[in-house]
Amino acid sequence: KGGNEPGEFDGSGITAKFTGPYGLCYFSNGTYALVTEIDGGHAIRLVNSINGEVTTVAGGIQGVFDGNGIDAQFEFPTSIAISSDGLYAYITEQGAKIIEK
């Protein structure tokens, strides 16, 4: 989902915008996916695969800062995986050369 024009905008279906989506992983129930955004937003976005709703759940500002939700900062988040219990996401950052939990 997402519109044809690049951007960083949460929304539903084609109103949602991505600048540089890169990594993708699904929760075990298949309803939600997490997407890493490496260009522009440096964020983690949650995508509801049923209704197409896109929400930024972490990051949004380039940097290296441990925080919760949008207070976290990422430096080119690339790969992402979800723990088997669905409680944690593990994110690799190309710029910072670290793995975040």
C-alpha cells in the first residue's frame, strides 16, 4: 500500500507515504507487518495488512538514541525481525552498525 509519491505520512491505503521502505517482517498472525524506513524517516512503520493502515511506531528522526516509540532514533534501519512471542522487534542499523531491541 501507499501512494505513488514519496513521503513520510501515516494513513490508510494510498494516503500513506513511504520515502525509502527497506526491511519487512510479518507478525505470526499475518495481520501486521513492520517496515523499516531508511531514507528520510529513519523509522519503523506498522502496516495493517487487512485495512492498509500505516502508523509510525518508532523513530522518525535520524540519530542514535535508545528510546521508546517515536522517542527512539535510528541511523538507517535496514533489517527487522520479530521475536517469537511478538513482544520485541530486532532492528539492524546500517549507519550505527548496531542491533536494537
